[in-house]
Amino acid sequence: MPVHCQQSPVLAGSAALAALGALVLYQREPSSYGKYTGSLAAAPHLPAGAAWFLQELPSFVLPVGMLVRQSRALSGPPAAVLLGLFCAHYFHRTFVYPFLMRGRPFPVAVLFKGFVFCTGNGLLQGYYLTYCAEYPAEWYTDIRFILGVFLFILGMGINIHSDYVLRQLRKPGEVIYQIPQGGLFTYVSGANFLGEIIEWIGYALATWSLPALAFAFFSLCFLGLRALHHHRFYLKIFENYPKFRKALIPFIF
Ligand code: NDX
């Protein structure tokens, strides 16, 4: 372990992230945005694009800041490449996705919690790869790196394509819901979530790290539950919803 690495915050942050994932499953309630504004319906809202931009910004800015300012502390090119993948995902999520999306106004209270979450996760993943990770020079040819990066890119592709399919269901200004069709939506209601989960599982494999594993676990809990809620929502409001379609995992669940 490099001398400049403090292990306690890494362990505490990873444990907190995993515990949040478990808490999400324990509560079983959908987070109050999009289809489920519920109790926050009368609370202050922001336009969805502005809210997603602000919420996700720390997940990009903090790791990039560490990457740029502490590049000498990085334990070699593999750590920089891996942190670069994380930043690439959040570049898209912060600077592209919010400017294209056609979502309903987003509750400020959820935005605040999401911002805190993204700050903590951005710091955790960035700190670990900047100060703690150690990879041998041959990490690029290790099966964990190769398979992990493959899954990361595959998942990101599925996620971006599925978010595109959802966007096409609305004209600008509309907030109606329709049945998503095409791509992995043919098989599951949460195709965008399945892509994102595959992405973070790949990232955990490629980085072989506790913080990334904790984030993959959190994403599986949060997005898996959200996929289940979306599936039930569709079954409830669309009589003609495809019976063959599952919630998250094709043919299984
Ligand atoms: N943001 C990750 N809980 C979350 C914000 C809220 O990036 O403390 C998790 C993220 C945060 C959450 C975040 C963490 C947990 C928090 C929670 C708030 C409280 C909670 C902090 C940080 C908390 C406890 C206490 C338990 C720990 O109108 P609309 O918005 O529904 O429109 C939608 C549209 N759409 C449709 N349009 C027409 N017809 C249809 N049938 C449609 N279905 C959907 O598509 C949207 O405009 C758009 C996408 O909607 P949806 O619902 O499919 O996806 P969404 O949940 O909005 O996620 C968008 C993307 C997606 O690619 C997803 O994979 C990714 O972001 N994401 C989202 C959430 C978390 C995350 C990734 C991750 O964990 N990796």
C-alpha cells in the first residue's frame, strides 16, 4: 500500500456505500423523482436537465481535479486509465445527458441528496485510484482488466442507447409515459439500468478494488429496485404491456 494512502477513509467510504445499497433494498420505496414524485409533489422543483447537471457535477469535477493535480501520485498508467474511464462516464452524465433529456421537473430535496452522494462517491473512487491503487505494469494484459473494460464499454453503450430510446418517446415539452420499444427494452423494462449495472460491475473487475465493488453493489441495489418499480408501473398503467418482458434480467427477473 503506497505511503500516501489513508486506508481508513477508503474502508469507511466503501462500507458506507454498500450500507446505503442495503438500506435502499430494506426501504423498498422508489426514490421520489420521475414516475414517483409522490410526497414531494408540492415541494420545490428544478428543470430536470439543470438538476441532473448540478447533481452529477461532483462525480466528474472531483476525480478530474485529483487526476490533474496529483498525477505524480498515481501508481502508474493503469490507475490513470481506470480513473479516466470513471471520468468519461461522468463527463457524459454531466455534460451530455442533462442537455438532451426530456424528464419531468426534479425535486430540489432529491437533487441535494444526489449531490451529496455524488460528492462522496467521486471523492472515494478518485482518492482510491490516485493514492491507494497499485497495479503491475502487465495489468493491461490481465484478464480482469480486459474483461472489466469490455463490460464497462458494453454497459455504457447499452445505457446510452437505452436512454436515447426513452428520450425518443417524448417530444420536447411532453411529460407523458409510453411503452419503450427496441434494443434491450424488448427483453427488460430497465434496459438503461441493466446497462449501467453491467458498466459498474466491469469497472469493479477492471479496478479490482473495494470502492468500485461497493459502488457496483450500490448500483445493483438502487437501479435493480428502480427497474422493478418501473416494471410494476408499466404493468399497472399499460394493459397491452408485453407479457414476455422482465424487469431487469432478460428471461429471468
Ligand atoms: N442519481 C444515481 N436513499 C441518483 C439521484 C437520486 O446518478 O438517499 C443514484 C444517480 C439519488 C440516488 C442517485 C442515490 C440515492 C439517493 C437518491 C435520492 C435519495 C436517495 C441519494 C445519486 C437516498 C437512501 C436514503 C435510501 C439511501 O419524467 P421522467 O423523469 O420519469 O422521464 C424519464 C424518461 N422516461 C420515460 N419517458 C417516456 N416514457 C417512459 N416510459 C419513460 N421512462 C422514463 O427517461 C427520464 O427523463 C429518463 C430516464 O428515466 P429513468 O427513470 O429510466 O432513469 P433515472 O432514474 O432518471 O436515471 C437516469 C440515468 C440512467 O441511465 C441511470 O442508469 C443513471 O441515470 N443512474 C441513476 C441513478 C443512480 C445511478 C445511475 C447509479 O447508481 N449508478
